[in-house]
Amino acid sequence: MRPTIKDVAKKAKVSTATVSRIVNKLDGYSDETRERVLSTISALGYRRNAVARGLVRRSVNTVGVLLQGIETRAHLLGHSVIVCNTSSDGERTIEYLDVLGERRVDGILFTSERVKPAYARAFKELAIPVVLVSSFSRDYPLPYVKVDDEAAARDMTRYLIDKGHRRIALITGSEKDSIAGAPRIRGFRRAMKEAGLPVPEGWVVQGDFHYKSGYRAMGELLERARGMTAVFATSDEMALGALSCSFSAGLRVPADLSVVGYDDTLDAEMAIPPLTTVHQPIREMGERATAILLGSEEERRSVILPHAIVERGSVKEVVR
Amino acid sequence: MRPTIKDVAKKAKVSTATVSRIVNKLDGYSDETRERVLSTISALGYRRNAVARGLVRRSVNTVGVLLQGIETRAHLLGHSVIVCNTSSDGERTIEYLDVLGERRVDGILFTSERVKPAYARAFKELAIPVVLVSSFSRDYPLPYVKVDDEAAARDMTRYLIDKGHRRIALITGSEKDSIAGAPRIRGFRRAMKEAGLPVPEGWVVQGDFHYKSGYRAMGELLERARGMTAVFATSDEMALGALSCSFSAGLRVPADLSVVGYDDTLDAEMAIPPLTTVHQPIREMGERATAILLGSEEERRSVILPHAIVERGSVKEVVR
DNA sequence: CTGAAAGCGCTTACAG
DNA sequence: CTGAAAGCGCTTACAG
């Protein structure tokens, strides 16, 4: 059982009223009492229950937002969804984990970021089920739902090879990113190797999944990758950057160069030309993840969902 | 005061236990009791308090989602945010309003959709403050934060005129849409009129703000708008559609045709060419709206935020 | 089929 | 500076 304010009060030999005052930073206690209560709190790992507090205060510190067209992954049937926008450097992640814990949510969908030790610790303390969406952890046995990134990258590379391409460059995330980086690089290299194709030095350029990095990476490739006929960017945004850069350089896609992406976001469809890309079943991922979260203990198993290649207009068939 | 389960019990002359059973659809009551309680409930306008329920049940029917890169407008400092993804036909809106009410959120940010009478009624019953974001209502005195759509559309049209364009077409939302439709059409027509420029029959084409409709609209314009040198689409997505369609038709933007949008989404920046568009201060709108929601009664005033035109690469200066 | 009562985990006058 | 006690609005054994 999670410790309550009563447990703290008993252990610190004060009343719950005093604990409450201290926790809420009101006044009416000696420094000495404060110290004692505070250390009891951290010893016990006590965390305020925002639900009980909300009942008394008649305010739950939450605003509802009704809007159209938010990303599908934020929409999960049945339950309410509290969205926390973490920054990419993970700065606010722990903080948010705390509020989710205080509010006693039934489960947490964790996405995109690597599970750092501090997060794993927080998950354990919170005692709230977690599932990783479109992610996974080598270090902690957390259930996940994702696509097989290596297989997907391999398939896309093979697709390009089947279309007659032999000189293919890769724009990728970091090799150190064990989720969306390394596996996709592996898949690419593997397909090339299996086809007996070389990957010249400098033809694998690192970006950060965003537009600008794709643009920049394409600039580098244009300088050094002589003879390249296709570029595989491991995110749609980077592929769009590659598209823009190619366009600026006077290249026509796919006539002069083929470009493919990864994700199948709305942007892929709106690109000029429409982007051939790896489709991730985002909506289903969300649904399956929720099912895992809310299901029984035995149902709490990871799942790998099938990916697909959606063909649009950014690849040219090259005849040799 | 909102009625509680006690009020219902007293009025229906049963215990709260019985009311609870009925509300939760358990068994253990006669049909007669059920009818009586149910009608008392609707007479009183009773709605279950999900906070109290969550305290007892130790489950709040909420899952937290931690993710990176969700739309800024869903991120509001301090408070937790529950996101409800309404469909564009407003199908689930009332339903969601209900759960937000049950969960006793401190306020509701309502966006995009017109305030229908049923919503206005729900707002009143819920007794939860509401603010309209990037929207407003002629019929109900709800506070809003938005940009002046008519002025923005007029400014963008003038911008085009200043660049030497005289034959300008408009791709717009519905004339009946009093939020994002009519005002922008008015702004456009007004600027044209002030400059003594004609708007030929058929040069104003209706879309639905999405990509495909922009593509289709552009197709129509290409057929009938002879001599057109610029197109103003009142959403970035429609502008992207116009871009794609122009590209397919072999037109170069901006060399052969200038295209501008409205919104300044991420897509505008990634377009080929980068799109000149009307910027709405989305982030600030969210912050101001929250401030209105959480502020005191006097602070509950509407605000109109300044728009801006961000110049990128989709407009050509035409010399006459 | 129904109710009295305890309890969920807090906060908040009130009294000292 | 501190505590006893009531209360927030429900649910849930338990007893009848």
C-alpha cells in the first residue's frame, strides 16, 4: 500500500493537519517539526493524493481541451487522456511523472524517449503500469508495442533495390539511439549487404529526425555521394528536408533522384511529390497499448505490429 | 451548489447506497425504485462526481501520455491537460463535455467548432468556465481569444497587391462558417475593393481547410481563372494542396504563380517552396486562454491577438 | 430489495 | 505551534 498522510503523521508523531500544512507550505509549525516531517515523507516515499485533495478543494487543477484533429495517438477510447508534452531533452519528464502519480492515473503510455534509470525508478515508485509505445528498453523489462524497426528499414531498402537502385544513401538518427537509430541503420546495411551492394564511406549521414537536419544532410550527400540514385531518410520530416534541398539544387524527384521516408505522417501525403514511406500503424499502436495497460496481468505482454510500405510518387524505377 | 448523491437520495426517499447501485447499473432494486431515482436524477440535474468516485475506487479512469512534439496548443503550463479529440461533425462533443464535467475539471478550452445550442446548454449545466480558442460565438457571450480573421485576410491580400498582383483568386472555407469562413472572405473582398480590383465570378472557390480540397480547388481555378497570378488559400493545408496541384500541372511556384496560406503551421515551413502565410500566435493563444480560465471574474475578458505575415518563398514580386 | 455505517485520503475551521 | 474532528461525495461490505 502506498503511504498516506496518516502514515506520515503517525511515524512523525504529529497530526495529519500538521503534515498537510507542511506539504502545502502554509504556516503554523516549528522548523524542527518541519524537518522531521519532511524526512519522514522522503523515508516513506509519501506522495500526496491529488484525487482526495481534489475532492476537498473542489478543484482538480486540470483543464479540459476540446479540439479537432489532434494526433491520433493521443486519442484512446474509453479513458480520459492527460497529455504531457515532454521536451526532447527529457527535462520535464520526471516532473510530469510526478504529477501523473499524484493524480493517480490508471496507467502511463510512454513514448519516443529512451527509458533512463531515473524514469525506471519513478515507474517503480509510482506503482502505475507503464507501456512503451513505439519504443522499447533493453535495460528494463517494460512491455512495449512497436514495429520491428530493423525489419522495416530492411524492407524499405530492399524495395529500393527491387526498383533497380544500387547506389543508395541513408539519412538517419544517431547510431547511439537504440530505438529509432541503430536498428534502422542495421536494417539498411543488412539489405545492402544481402544484395551485394556497397555502402560507401560518407553515404550514411546523421540527422535528428527533424526537417532541418534532413535538409542539411541532403546538402552533404549532394556534395559527396556521386552517382547516388536514391536516398532513404528514416523519418518523413527528414525526407521532406531532403526533398526541399534537392529542389533547391535543381534536382527533380523522382526523375533525377528517388527519396523515401519513414513514419507515414500526414506530411508524407502532402509532399511534392507524395512520399513513398514506411507506414507505422499509429492508431492501432495506441489501441493495443491501452489494452495492455488496462488488461490483466497476463495480458501485459509486448507486441510487435506489422509495418508496411506505402507507395506514392517519390521513387523512380531505374532500368539497368 | 451542485446536487450530490445525498440530495438525490433524500428527494427520492432512498439511501445513497441505492442511488449508487442504480447509477452504476448494479443490481439490487425494484423497477419502481429505479424509475423514481432516475427521474429524480434528471430533475435535479445530478451528475456523478468522478473525483470522489476515484478516491474510493482507487482508479480515476485516466491514462497519462508522455510524448514529445505534440501540438503546442495542448500544452499549457501549470495545470494538467485532458485532451478530447472531437470529430469534425461534433459527434462526440457532448459526450466529452460530460466526462469533463464528471471529472470536475477547472476549466474548458473549446476550439475550432461553432458553439451549438446544445453545447451552450451543457456549459451552463456544467458550471465550468469555458473559453473559446481561435473561435468565437455570436450567439453566446463566451470569452474568446483569437486573431482578427477579417483584418488578417485583408492584410494578406494587400500584401499580395503590394507585390504587384492584380488578378488574385481565393480558396476558402464555407461562407456559412462564421468563424474561419466568412470573415476571411470579407477581408479578401474588402482589400480587393479598396484597391479597385475585380474579383471575377468563379475566382472564389470553396474548400474545407484540408489538403485534398485545396488540390481540387486549385484544379478548378487552373481551368477557369485565366490570367491569375496569385492564389490565397485560407489554410496552410489547402495552400499545400494548391502547391501540389500546380506542380502536377507543370506550373512553378512562385515563378509562374504565387501561393500564400494561413495558419503558419510546421507544414508551411517545410513546403516546396516554403510558404508565405498568415501567422497565428498559437502558443500565446493557449497561454492567454488559460489565464482567462484560471483568472478572476474581471479577468474573464476576450482578447484579440495580433497576427503577422511571415514571408517565405512562395510569392513573386510582379513588375508591371 | 434496501439502508446504516465505515472508509477512501485529504483539508480546514476551530480551539487551545 | 499543534491537534481533534468534521467533511468533501462517493462505494461497499454487512445485515436484515
